[in-house]
Amino acid sequence: MNIRLKHIILIIFSLALVAATLFIPTRLENREEIQRTKLGYPAYFMEQNFFDKYGGQYFFPTWEKIDWSGKYPIVSFSPGRLAVDFVLIFLICEGFIYLLETIDFAIRKK
């Protein structure tokens, strides 16, 4: 496979995975965490405030994921952490593909 095409596919796949990490539920243990719910993995890059979601009635632990409705404000967004997230996911995917290619080469060499 052309190495340039492989990297374009990996970049698109990594961006999709970074976006998908916003939908992974985050465990919240107290009211402070509800006000600044950290979203994104492996390094969070967005915080959202879910304080008004339950009308003051909270039961812990609770799980939240991103809400695009606009009811709950996004407290902060960090482009630097987003870049770190993207690079980490890209490198993990690149390493996995390199490992698979190395194993395939070793098998074909026998």
C-alpha cells in the first residue's frame, strides 16, 4: 500500500476516534465534577456543566457523556489537549499497524 494513502487513512480514522471519545460516558462522584465534567480520552479536552440537569437531585456515582442540545454549557475547550489526544491515538494506531506489518513479514519470510 502507498505510504501516503496509509497515513491519510490513519489521520481520518484518528480524527473519527477522537470525536467518538466524546461519547464515552464519564463517571462523576460529586457536585464539583458535575459542574466541570471532563470529556475526551485519553486526555480530556472539553469540559461541560451538567449542574442543572437533575434539578438539584443527584445520586452518585452518575455517568455523563457530551450533550449537543445546548442546554448545558461547554465550560472549556482546549485545542492543545485535542492535539495531544489526536497524536496519541494516531501513534497508537500507527504502532498497531507497524506491529501487524512486522508479524506479517515474519510469517511470509518463513
